[in-house]
Amino acid sequence: MLLAGTAATVISVRGLAGTHTSGGAAAPAPAGSVAVPSPTASGAPAGSSTPSASSMMPSTSGTGSSSSAAEAARLSAEFARLTGTLQVRSAGLVFAPVGGPTTALGTWTSGPAWSTVKVPLSLAARNRAGSAAVDALIHRALTRSDNDAATDLWSRLGAGRSAAAAVDEVLAAHGDGATRTQPDQVRPPYSPFGQTVWSLTGQVTFASALACSAADAPVLEEMTQVISSQRWGLGRLPSPAFKGGWGPDTRGRYLVRQFGVVTLDGHLVAVALAAEPTSGSFDDGVRAATLISDWLERTVHPTTGGCP
């Protein structure tokens, strides 16, 4: 369980490729590790575009001082430089010290949740019909991104609109009243719930509430136990409780995304990120997510963030 002020522990990760499916999408499982080049390399790789700083200007909530505006501008410029070194069509990052203002960077804002939606789905199932059997399914769904386990949880909620309403209730209880869970299978063979459109901002709002909920502590704890092959991106940061999701669009191009709660400079920070690699490959999406996460740890130094 994450606690405000928990001592940071840096996790060394080998093999940055997910080997389990997410939201029904079969992710390639390459051998070895995904190479992550230095984000400080100058110039943009071939095939990438460098967005202007003005196109990457962040949106912020809960801020208004000139110092906050200056910090937002600094982060915008630095994230633009980072994105210029990545081979991505689009990328986004949203974060907020728990209990503090939200900062949104980048051009990607919202899209299919894929397996990230297994977090509110797990909470809904636990609230509705908590049992040892449900807890075992939650463990598989959150630590291994097991699709069969998630589908079983969905079925236990009645599937379809009944299950979607139960997940929506959880989302709203955690501050995200805008997201609507997809009740129908709109992209066979992928799950209905995995195609829920969930914004990065909505995920950060949800994660901020999740971090401080005693009732949700067992699910948050499961999010700290993600298997090693899926501990790329946010999984490399201090004390991560997170969930990833990935899958292809109708042209076969992968979206890779993650959200959760990490500890930066001793403070709890809710964060969500997404990347659409230029190549469309899962591996390149993992690479981009990892570089974005490394940038976050290196660049953002909160002075607040924790539970009451």
C-alpha cells in the first residue's frame, strides 16, 4: 500500500516487453529487452516530427499564480523537446500531486482504455460481489493483465449495460463522472469494456481518489504487484501502483498507455500517459512510454502530494 512520504525505491527492469494480452489485444512478445536510447540525444529520429512548443502548451487546473504559469511553460517546452526525440505520431502526459493541481502536456488526450479499465472494473466487482474467488480474479486481471479474468469479473456484474453501469458508478465515486463504460462489443474480438473511451485527465482524477481510499487499498496493493515483463514505463518509477493497456487501431497501429500513482521526491503523484508510435509497433510504444516516465521522474519535483 502506498503512503504519503514512503521512501522511494527505484526498480531495475529487464525485458521491457509485455507478454500478456491487454483488453483483448494480443501484444507481440519480442525476445530480450526493448532498447531505450538516451532521451538527451539531440535531433529528432528519422520519421519523427518535432512539435512546436506552442502546440504542446499544457492545460492546468487549480493554478493561477505567475510562478505556476512559468512552471507550466517550462514543462511544456521540455516535453516538446522530449517528444521531438521520440518516434511518435502523438503522445500525452497528465499528472497531479495527490490533492494538488493537474498539468496536462502533449497532443494525445483521450482514446480506448484497453486494459487500464480493469482497475475500475475490479473495484466494481469487489463492491458488488466481493469474495475470495473475486479477489483471485482481480489479482490475475491487475498483475498479469489477464483478459479471461477480467471477462469473468465483467460477467459477474451482469455484463452489458448492467456491468457498464456498475463501473460507471465506481468512476463517478472517484471523481470521474464524465467517462462512460462501453457496454457493447463494438470491435470484435476485443472486449466491450476495453473500448471504453477514457481521457488521461479522467484517469488522473480517478487515480488521485484511489490513492487515498482506505476501502480501495486491496486493489491499489494489487497494482503494486505487476509482473516484471509489464513493469516498463511507470513501472520503472519509485513505488509505482499502476496499470497498463495497449492495443491496435483498425489499421493495426498500437496505442500504449498507463496510469497510476507514483512517489516523486517523497510525494504521491497521480499520472497517466499515452503514446502512439510512428511505426505502429507495440515495442516502440513501450519505448516511448518508458522515456516519458523517465522524463517525468527527472523533471517534475513536487513539493506537495499526499493523503489527508
